[in-house]
Amino acid sequence: MTDDKMTDDALYALKSLHTAQPSPEAKKIALNAAMAAFEQAHGRQPARAGWLSRWRWGAGLGVPLGTAVAALVLFPLGTQMFSATSNHTDSVPPKTKEVTLATSTTDAPAKKDEFTSDDKQQVTLQVQQPVAEKPKSVATGQTEPVEREIALPNTVADGTVVPLNEEPAPEMDQLATVAPAPQPTLNGRDSMAKIASPTTSANATAMGGAGFAAREQAPLGIVPMQPGDTFQKFDENRVKVTKTDPVSTFSIDVDTASYSYVRSVLKDGYLPDPDAVRLEEMINYFPYDYEAPASIDTPFKASMAVIPTPWNPKTELLEIGIKGYVPPAKDRAPENLTFLIDTSGSMDEPNKLPLLKRSFGLLVDTLQPNDTVSIVTYAGSAGVALKPTKASDKTTILQSLEAMYPEGSTAGAEGIALAYKVNAEAKGDGTINRVILATDGDFNVGIDDPDQLKAFIKTERNQGIGLSVLGFGRGNLDDALMQALAQDGNGNASYIDNFQEAQKVLVTEGGANLVTIAKDVKIQLEFNPAQVSEYRLVGYETRALNNEDFNNDTVDAGEIGAGHTVTAIYEITPTGTGADLNDPLRYSATSSEPTAVSDELGFLKIRYKAPDGDVSKLISTPITQSMVVKDLSNASNDQRFAASVAAFGQKLKGSNYGGSMSWDDIANLANGARGADSNGYRGEFVQMVKVAALLNPDHNGNGRAKSDDPNLQPHSTGGQPSSEPPAVD
């Protein structure tokens, strides 16, 4: 196209074209591109936002984003804008919406439908808005008209204006077309979800702020680690002196979100945020072959062993393994489940809502006919997508899942309140009641007081309704809040990064994650200073309890589900080895040496409550020398593999204690302890270690590799991407 003005004939020719309805996401980018072209036409240099023309769609297309977007949406959008100012003969006038692109520093408003040629930056368009209908609700059969808000790429939620692109807009003769993305399926059925094109799936969640910089600087072929994910900050557990601090107390934890999140980041060619690495969740991701209790009268059993420390020949690892009771399938109580699903605009990515719907489809296929399912969605507002429905009517449930589509902001608190209300109405005698929250963690509307929300969840927990949390995607993930909500709701927090993980969490471990056999499980261990001079707990930093909390039944703790395995590891220093990190005290509490003469290394106590109980019960057992394994090669596969995962997590975090073990040594230790590995989890872990080795070679020392780009991670420490993202088998 030349610089000549558009003629009336050309405009009428455009009007006669048959055009497709552009998506709201495409409108966002097209309007921004139009502004950039307007600025250039008037000989001015637009402000900087260089992502628009520099970002290229992935592997091998080589088509500039601005060029492809123009082909997809500028013609339809131009026709709509032209039609909006024409005389209409339709009986129903078109719906219009005013959209402000930017705000001037002057007080004089700009006229509608007019681009000013001076320095004023306020431009208001009157855009035709055809009335769209939501898919019919399966439960009610009703339809509701919906207005789609146009959120522009140069504005963010708080009204801040992001400057427009300073580079020249593409010429119209450079237009190209791109084939639409393939539609996913839900258990073999076509999905009704709108799948984002490359322009929206890669960029829609970062249309402003730090998201620009991350993508602008990312090399082609590398999926950038999105800024915005938040984690609870914590310091790793320190070494404690047994003489002065012999007692350690913590809450049990069976969450696995940290492991799958770390795996997702590594697969994309980046090192994770150190606070995203929670060692206990890394270790507990894997099933271990611990001995199970014989009956529900004792809901779990503890197994212990002491093995040599792989990363320190002068210390030992005390491994405590717990296996939960597995009730017979015929004894399982009916489940009353409410799916609370985030359908906000930020879920419009292939690894978010489409993956979420397929994941819940897996769960529905495992339910018994007398189980009950209801669905609540939340975005700009919350609503009931499916009233309580028996699982025998799977078709209705699956159709309700497929009918969901992303739109609006995130009214998280409103959705949670409605989900609990719906679940309470469907409770029956002896039913297992649980709300399952599925979200990318972007609670950006409706939560003014997180503490008030947590208190509400605790109240509902005491009424017999639990809460589990499933995280999807990256870029908005509020991991800290999701962990807190799951803990307050007597549930688990998991992160679903792929379909295989959905299978693991919702099918393979579905019973353990939904059926609680013991609640408020606490562990307290007292070490014998005559045998152990120092110790430190590996992980569980965010689950620490005061020693006095152990016997206080009002203090909340973690839950164990049917068949859950839980592992806790202490690194201990045997007395007399000379490996102590702390000097002996000159003025000790007592002038005499410890008088204990038994061979006990310590004494383990576990408190728990029955799922419907209020008074805790106690299990206790000594830790004796008979549990000590002198040679690491004689330790079991489970013991050696758990140690390798602990070593990996510590090295990934840049631990002050366990980071000296090389990546190759960790991989070899894990590979030699894979055992049967019927699900392939341990083999996948070995590949993860090799990926981490590529991103942070051992020649960089025991610490983490440093990144020159602070936008790659929320913290300044992080890994440099390789030239190609390593493949993980």
C-alpha cells in the first residue's frame, strides 16, 4: 500500500468484503498497530514498545507479529469501524462501546471517531460490538448475552499507559496468513474452548509491564520464563546443636506442586526461582514402597533407616517414611465434589483452560455412579455452570466442562464462597465433601483481605468441606496463596503442567488426594546428644511448628490421604566424628556430659486425628542403631533415590550444605536406584538432572548460575538459557 489517501471507492470495496468476526485479543493488538501506523503517518516517533514488530512466532515461520496480525484483523476491524459510521437500515442497531486508548496530559477531550494530528494522545473509538451469546448452560438451558470488554495492549489493569511501538508499522503488501492452531480434545471429544493463536497464547498474559521485556529479549526458539509467578520466601533449615536444641517439630506435607513446577521450568530451558524449590515436595513427589498398616485402627505406619550421606562422608541421613492405609474400594464413601474453575481471561492459553478441561475429564471418568459433581466458574463474576449431578450422567458433566471459555477478570473470593455453598447443599450422610479449585493463581479481583478468605476456608473445613488446589500455567501463578488455601482447607496443592501430570494427580493418586485418613498430622523428634551431636531437617521450612504446638490440638497441621507416602530426611552428625559445624559451648546448661547410655539415636513421636475427630492420638517409636546402614550401596532403592532427590533440590537452590555433590554423581545415584519404575517418574527425574547440568555446569561452583537478565526470573539469581531448550524424555 502506498502513502496515498484512501478513496471512497476503496472504502466501499472494503465494506463489501466478507470478513470473519475478530477475537477480542486480536482487536487489542490491531488497535495498537493502528495507532503506531497513525503516529508514523504524521511523522512522529511513537514511544517505545518494541515487542510488536520484533517478536516472531516460533519455529520456522519467520513472520513478524505485526504483519501477521494485520492480515488477520486489520481488514475486518477496518470494515467494522467503517460500518459503525455508516447509515444502517437494520431493525436492530449495532451495539457500540467507547474505548479510550490513552490519556492526554491536557484537559481538552478529543472528538469521537477522530484521530488528532497534534500532540494530544487521547483517542476514543466507537467500535461496533455484535451481540454474542454464551453457549447454552447444560443445567438450565438458558442463554445470556455477554459484552466483551476490550482491554488494549497499551493499557494495564491499574490504568497505566504503556507506550506504543516506536518501530515502523508493516506495509499492507507484506500481509501473510497463518493457519489456525489445532483444537484440543477432551477424552477424544472435540473441545468447544477458544484456543489462543500464537499471538495470544504467548503474549496475552503479559500485555504490559515486565512481560514486554522478557519476551523482547528472549532468543528465538526459547520459551521465556514468564515474570509474575510469586512464591513464599524462606531460608533453608540450619544445623542445630543437639545439646542445646534436641527437639524438632513440623507438620506433615504431601503436596507435590514444587516438583512439577520445577520440571516445567527446566523443560523450557531455565533454572527455577530458588523459593519455588521446596525439598519436601520434591522428595514426596515419588511413591515409595514403605510398609502399609494392616487396618484403619492405625492409619499409617512409620519406617526408618539411617544411611551414609552421599554429599558428606562424615554425616548420615535419617530417613523417616510413612505409608497411609488403603481402604478397600468397596468401602469408599460417596464423593461430593465441586469443581471451582477459573475462566478468567488469563486462562486463555493451551496449558491452562484447555488442559484443565481435559484433566477434569480424566477425573470424571474415575468416579463411581453415586458420586456427585457440581461446577462453579468464576471470572468477572461467579456462577453455577452445573448444578449437583450424579457421576452416572457423565455426558452432562463433560458437556458442561467443554462449554466453558475464558473471559473477564478474576473474582476469586466470590467463586470460592459460591462453590462452598453449592457443595454444602449437596452433602449427604457419610459423603466425602471437597471443593477442587483449578486456577492459574491470578486472584486479581475480589480479595481485599486474604486473611479473611483463609478464615472463611477454615470455617468451612470445620463443617466438613475440604479444599484442594490445582495450579495451571505460568506468568500469574500465586503459589504462596495457593499453598496457604490448600493447607487451610485440609487439602493438597498440585501443579498440572501437562496431561501426564493430570493423570498422576487425578487418577493414579486420586484416592489419596481426595480421601483423608488422618488429619493434623505432626511429627516431633528428639535426638540423643550422646549419639547425635548435630542435625538439620532437610526441607519443611514452611511447615515448621513450635515444640509446644505438638501437644496442642487446636494447632492445624497436614493431612494424609489413603495410600499416601510421606518422607522426611534429617542430616545428622554422629557424636565423635569431628564433623561438627558448631564449636562446643564453654558454658553449657549442665556441667556434666550427657548421661544417656542407650544406643538410641533419638525418639520419634507422631500425633494425628481421625478425619472426623477433635482429639489427637499418639504413635511413638525409638530410633536405634539397628536401623543404621553403614554402606550406601546396601541401602534400599527407595532410600538411595530419596537421597538423590534431596541432593538435587539442594544443589538447585544453591544450598549451603548439600550443593557440593556434582550433577553427574546425583544422576548416577538416582539412576542406580530407579528400581522397577513402572510409571517412569524416576527415569524422568534423571533427565531433569541432566537438563539442570546443562543450565548450571559444575565449573560455576556450588552456587547457582548468574543471569545478566533480571527479567528472566522474579529474583536476580537464575540461569542463562541455552541456545536450544533441552529435550526431556
